[in-house]
Amino acid sequence: MKKIFNLLLCFFPLITLNAQINEIGVFLGGSNFVGDVGKTTYIAPEKPAFGILYKWNRSPRHSWRFSYTQSSVIGNDLKSSETGRKQRGFRFENDIKELSAGLEFNFFDFNLHDYHTKITPYVYTGFNFFIFDNLYRYDTSPNTIYSENSHSFGIPIILGIKSNITPHFVLGLEAGVRYTFTDNIDGSNPNTDNPNILKFGNLNNNDWYVFSGITLTYTFGQKPCYCAE
């Protein structure tokens, strides 16, 4: 994590040289998982999540956003409302370390150089790269989980609402689902041809994970001129 954090800090000065107004801050919240093990509720935080983020505001309506977030995700069939999962009784835990880049769009004008209190809903999407453990189980011992390092990509869809609570601080509340390009965060569909490794659940659907919580960012930069380029 320290290496990734330092890498992001190195990029911030380069990004902001020509920026008009910037935000840098933190994310604090929780995470949950939606897949083939455990509950299927989309927003039900179970583990703490935290991260850092940077925004380059290009206009009162949109900004480029970059972030690093990490958390553990867990699943327990005994907490599921589905009878089949309860009878199966599998559980897992996996660590997620996510880098994200994309576009945040404000539904209302959010001019941060106008110090009057403003509030707006917003939506964010982009592209994620994340590191996790590739989990697998053998048919002979399905309750024993083995792991190896892996990575994948995903698409975030975040909805939130934010307000400038002081002239230089913006507070946001958001929930974001991540559609991933893997079906093995929970160990249900390992990428292997080994017939002794167990595969189960719906093998046609990929996994999702969710980060929900608050963001607090500090704003800085020159007064912008929002002109057509």
C-alpha cells in the first residue's frame, strides 16, 4: 500500500501544474460483496474501507477523478437468505486493493470559487484495476481455501451527493458498485483446467463488490476560467 500511496503523491504535482482547481482528500466507509458466496444485498457494508482521492475540476459540472481504495470483502453462506447457500455453508475473505480513474459528473453547477453553500448529486464511472487473491478449493476438502496473488479490472458506477461545508472543504456521501471482469473473488470459478479443483455457483455471472461511505476533500488552485477549449 505504501508504494501505491507514494506513487499517487508523485503524480499529484504533475497533474496540478496546469489545473484550474483541485481537490485532494480521503474516503472512509465500508465494503460488501455480491457473488456466489454469502448475501446478495447490494449495499450492506461488512468490513471497513478507506482510501485517498484526487479530483481535477475542469468545469462546475465535471471533473477527472483518481483514487486508491482498499478493504477486505467477505461472504458467509450462513447469512444468506437462500436455502441452498445456507445448506452449503461456504465462507471466504479476500483483500481488495483498487486503483480507479474516470469522470465525475455533477447534476447541478458546483463552482468551488463561489463560496456560497452548494449541494449537488453526482455520478462517477471510469475504469478500475485491482489486486486480490485468486482463491480455490479441492473437491476432497471444500472447506479449505488456497490462494495465490492475482489481479483484474472492473467498471465502477458510483452515485453520491456532496456539499461545500466550508470555503475549502467538500463533504460527500456515496455508494459505488464495481462490476468486475472476474468470477473468482469468492473462489467459485478458478481459472484452471484441473478437474480436482471445485467450481460452483452461477459460472456465467461475474463478481461485484461495493464501497459505500463518505469523502472529505480539501480544495485548492487558481480561480478558473471555464472557457471552451
